[in-house]
Amino acid sequence: MMTRSHLKFTAAAALCAFMPITATSYPIDAQDTSINRLKGANPDKMPAGAKLSTVDMHLHLLATPGAAWDFGGTPRDAELQAALDQMFKGRDASYGLVVADITDPSDIRWAGLRENRSQIPGSVGKIITMLGLFSELERAFPSIEDRERILRQRQITAGEWVKWDDHGVPHWDNATGTMKSSKIMPGETFALAEWIDFAIAYSANAAAATIWKEALLLRHYGDQYPPTAEEEANFFRTTSKAELWRLSSSAVRDPMIGAGLDPDTFWIGSFWTSTAKTIVPGNGGSRGTPMEMARFLLRMEQGRLVDNWSSLRMKNYLYTTSRRYRYVFSDNLKPAAVYFKSGSLYKCTPEEGFKCGKYMGNAQNLMNSITVVETPAAGVDDNAGQKRYIVAMMSDVRKTNSAWDHSRIGAAVDTMVRTRAAARIAETASDADKRAAGG
């Protein structure tokens, strides 16, 4: 069986990976973040909704009647549900979807379609890794000032944990004022904040494995973190693999339970790179449902992921995407602020008349998307008329470009939320547009 996934570069992508690029991402006004790619942010190349400043970022359910709201026990909104059912009538049975309109915190409305359907969440699971890191930071360093300092100043040199990952990440060159994209190599050093950015904005498995490793170290060393390089090496050399997995899994499981999330339905069962899995063997079983992924975003807006500060910082990282693609690719969402993560996995087997392509598996074609949409994007004193909603979506539609598929549905759902009526889902697009929707 031939297996291809989003981790593989095409020849063209590999060529482009070493060409100078310009960062076009939030937050262009962020100060002292230690995320070097932000030095090249170019507002002229950003969609309208990608230009929020740090003071414009908020948790919209914090200290509101929606702060304790949950899907459980709340009836579906009849109008939204009817529109959603009509839009997906006769479509592939693999679609699972949750939409929650949180515009009015005292009157949250939601609808769902096979919302408890489970599949491998792919890179969406990296938000669980991020949650574990922020939880362990708070456990060891209750002072926000200390946590901010560690994110900026903790320098981590890539080691065995990064082998091997084909995702490219931006490398800023101070001398030329340009960036080149290439995969993380052993020996390279980045600030902890930058490692998080690589894991979330660029979906780098090497970075996700590294920040999970740091969460493990935080759980072991507590306020004595960070260890020296020698101490760290000795710790991994002398600690049993069973104990390493116990520390690793509890670091991500405990904050989920603490936030009222269910790790039995949304979980990552092993580290993100093949070498990391040999250092800390997991137990497999990665899984997710639209309902629990939507609940993760709900808890973020409520400030319940560790604490208010951590929830907002995680929301910031979800806004810093490398570019808008897959679910948030469409023109409909250009005016919106979007907080987004996606994950895919596709596999192909030989089939007469079928040509395997990126995000177009015939044996498996998983696509997972989560997003908070605030449309139109607005400043702190200018959000009257703004619509805010959460979407979590999963699918396994074979032989269809799943990146474009999610982008066209994202456009239709945006219209549905604003009009409360079924919206047309585009059925065709040019090959160029379908390719552009990919990540």
C-alpha cells in the first residue's frame, strides 16, 4: 500500500522551502515575544481580519453569563439545526460538525451533525500538547511574570526529539531581513515561545514533540526548571520509559480533566516524531470528536484552560497561523479574525483510473478543523455587530481534495451563522484554487 500524508513535501514544495519568504502573520505589534519570524510581518499582505493588535485579543465568555455554559443539557437551536441538516442532506456520512454561536454570552446557540463521531485528530491534537505545557508552567511558576520570562528566555536546542520531521519552519536572518523555510535540524536553538509557534502555526511535529518534552521536564523539576543539559540527559537516561510516559500523559491529561474536558474522547496517544516515540513510548489511540474539540475552544473562551492568562495566550497562538488555509481559506473569512488549527492524514492504494494527490486519499482522507471566528474583526472599542462563533469539523471524504472541501464548507457555515438559513456549499472550483486551499 502506498501511504502519503501532509508531512511529505512535493518536489516543488521542497524547492520553494529554501527561497526567501516574508512572514504575514499576527501579532505585528507584539513586543519582546522571542518569535523571530514576527520581525518580518508585512501588513500589506495580510487579509483584513489578520491585523488585530495584542490589545484587541479577548476571551469573549470570560466573566459573562456564558462563563459556565456547556453543550450538555442545552437544547440545539432549532433554526441553526434545520439549516445545518439541510446543507448536509445527502452528503458523505463521514462529516461531523459542531457550530456554536457565542455572540450573545447570555444566549449561546448551537447545532451539530454526527458530533460524537470519532477519528484520528491529526495535528489538531497539538493543542492538547500546548495545553499541557501551559498547565505545567502554571503549576511550577504561579507568577505570570515568571511564565512570560520563561517563554521568552528559555532557549532549547533541538536534539533527538526532532528526528525526523518534514515540516518547514521560518528561520529569520537578521543580516538580510529575510526568512528561509526549512525543517528543524539537531543543534538549532530557539526560545520556548518560538517552539510553541512552530508547533501551532507551522504544525511542526518536531516542535510539538519538543514542547511536550518540556512539559514533562516541568512536571519533574517543578520550580527548579529548567535543568542543565547534563541534568536533562541524565534524567532521560536513568528514568524508566514507563515513568516517562506516566509523567508525559499526566501532564496533558490532568489539565483537560481540570477544564471539564474528556481525554477519553479527545486524546493524543504518543509523541509526535518517530525518535521521540522511542524515548517515551506512548500507548497509541489518538482520537477526537467534533464535540470535544468544540468544547476545548469553548473552555478557552471561558478562560478555563488552566487560567485566564493561559487561555488568552493559547488563543494568541491560534491566531498566529502561517497563512490562512483549509477551513479558513475562503474570501468569506478574510474580514474575520480566525483562531485556527487543522490536521490531516491521507492514504492511497493503487486503483485503476485514480491518481493519488495531496489531501485526496482513496483509502483514508481525514481532515480535521477547529476555529473561533470573529467577524468582522474589530478593535477593543469597536465590536458592535460582530458575530462570534466556534466550529469543529471532521471528515473522511475519499478522493476529494479535503483542504478545499473544508474551505468551501467554512464559507457556507459563515453565511449560515449570519443568516440562520441553509447556505449553498460550492460544488466546483478551479484546480488552482483547490491547490491553494491546502497547507
